Amino acid sequence: MATLLIAVIYAAFIGLGLPDSLFGASWPSIYTEFDLPFSLGGLVTAICFIGTTLSSLMSSRLIKRFGTNRLTAGCTLLTALALFGYSASGSFIFLCLFAVPLGLGAGSIDTGLNNYVALHYSASQMSFLHCFYGVGVTVSPFIMTLVFRNGMNWRTGYRIAAFIQLGLAILLIATLPVWKKVHGKETVAEEEFETLTLRQAASIRGVKVMWLLFVCSVAIEASAGGWSSTFLVEHRHASDEFAAAAVTVYYFGMTLGRFLSGVVAQKLHSWKIVKIGLFVLGVALALLVLIPNSYVTVAALMLIGIGNGPMFPNFNFLAPENFGEKRSSAIIGTQMAVSSFAFLAGQVCCGLLGQAVGMWVFPFYLAAFYVLMLIVFARGTKIWYMPGLFERQDH
């Protein structure tokens, strides 16, 4: 029964990843069809992630009321309906409208499942959880690549993704009783979770350090996924099909990085995995900046995924250890909110900057966040390995 539950949770995270890469892979075709400036893609992303931020901040209260299982099932169904809405959109305004439920659903799924796995499972399983997110974000551009290759448009890709998401929602609804059978005390534990405002969370020692790390890592992840396709089309003059395939390779790299993180997490502490990821990420960005070749760009994107991919799950896994189990839901909620802001701001700023000065700036934009992450990591390392930075007790 426990094996069935973790498989269902992994499936839910595939569904979480499906919409996130679909838009980046399809956007060059969308803005061409609607005759839009390509920077407007950032507006759709902004609306989506405002919804994600709001639902992340409310998720601790929603989990206490509905439970992780029912909240996940309901929000997966909501995102499936939003994807159907995207596929039927006849104008840019409708894309913006359907971004609202897509964001609201994603935020609660992300926070609820991250906290649930951090409390009930191991660091390896947390990395594998995000590996399955990587499966979702890899499948989406692959679907779009096949759609383009067969002469169909982006709407067909969205419909296919919507049907997959609907199937996952049905699976989650059918397996609702399994959660309580595996963890019989789940409802009691969730009722004891603390709820914290952003101000209260920020006052806890160590929280702001983690927020900065999330901002840097997520900005790189989001910008690479959202704008690498446009970078290849606009600056490297690649075809839509080649660019969509490059996004697939990037997300495959992210999936591989998280899988490898899950394997080595049995022997290495999360911070050591982060160090290895930083090294790989540095090599990848050096290739991207220094060698202006489309195929090298694809290889660099894969390495960015491998290096940056393990950051998010390892940062989240540390929350119960760092801040206490009763606080973890609220802390992870703020981390998801900060991540959503970084996802939003990172992509919007990249798009606006690319529109203003040209998409040649894309590699340097990613490198700037990498340097900032190195600075935060270097300044914080002396404290992270000493007792007392994080409050570990429950209150």
C-alpha cells in the first residue's frame, strides 16, 4: 500500500510539471499566430505565478482543512480544466484568463506534496519526487515537438496535455482512501501544523537565506525553460522544431539531475549535493556564454538542468529538519511563494530585457543569477555547517 501511495504522489508531480514547460515550447508558435511581441509571454507567466504564489501562501490553511490528498486531487482537476481552456483560446486575453486557475492549482499541489514527502519519506524519495516533475516538464515539449513535426498546431499539444492531466486527476480521486491507510495519523498531524505569515516566517533565523537560494535557482530554472526556445529561434535562427527539441533536452537534464540526486542522497548530505550541482552549473553556463553554437547550446542546456535540478528538492527536504515538523508546511509554503515570485520575475525580466536589447543577453542573464547564488552560498556556508543557524525545535 505504501508503494502504491508513493507511486500516486509521483504521478501527481508528473501532472504538476506538464503545464510548466508546455508554454515555453509553444510560445514561439503562439505569438506568431496572434501577431504579438514575444515579450508578452512574460505576462501570461506572471498571471499564472501570481496565482501560484497566492495559493502557496494559503496552502497551510487549505491542508489543515481538506488534507493533502483531497487538495491535490481537486487542484489537479482544476489544472486539467485550465489546459483545456488554453487549447480553446482564440485570443491572448483568454490565455491570460486561463492562467489564473492553472496557477492557483499548481501552488497548492507543489506545497502540499513537498511537505508531505519531507515529513513521511527520505531525501532520496524527495529527489525522486522532483525527478517525476522533470518527467512532466520533459514530456510536454516532446509532445509539442511531435505535434509540430506532424503539421499540427500548438492547440493540439495543449489538448493532449489536458487529457493526460485529467487522467491523473481521476487516478488521484480514485486513490483518496489510500493516503489514510498508509499514514493513519495524517489528519491529526496536519491539524497540528502551524500557520505563519510572511513576516513571521521571515523572523525565523535562516529562512531568508533559503529564500535567496530559491530565488537564484528558480530564476535560472524558469528562464532556461521559458526562454531557451525563443533564444534559439530569435538569436541562433533555429527552427521551431529544433528549439522545442532543445527545451526537451533541457528538461531531460533536469530530470536526470534529480534522479542522480536521489541515488547519491543515500550517502551524501543535501548540502554536498548542492555543491556538486553548483560546479556542474558553472561549467554549463561557461559553455553557453563562450561557445556560440546551437548544438553546444543544447548540450549546455542539458548540463544546466543536471546541475540546477537537484537544488529545489534538496532545499525543500531540509525544511522539517531546519525549522521543525509543525512549522514545515508554513515554511515550505513561503518557499513556494518566493519560488513562484522568482519564476515570475525571472522570466518576465528575461523577456523584457531580451525584447529591449536582443536575446543575445540570455546566457549572461542566467550567469548573473548563478554568480549571485555562489555569493549567497559562499557567505552562508560557514554558518550552515555550524549549530544554531536554524531553529530545529517545534513550538
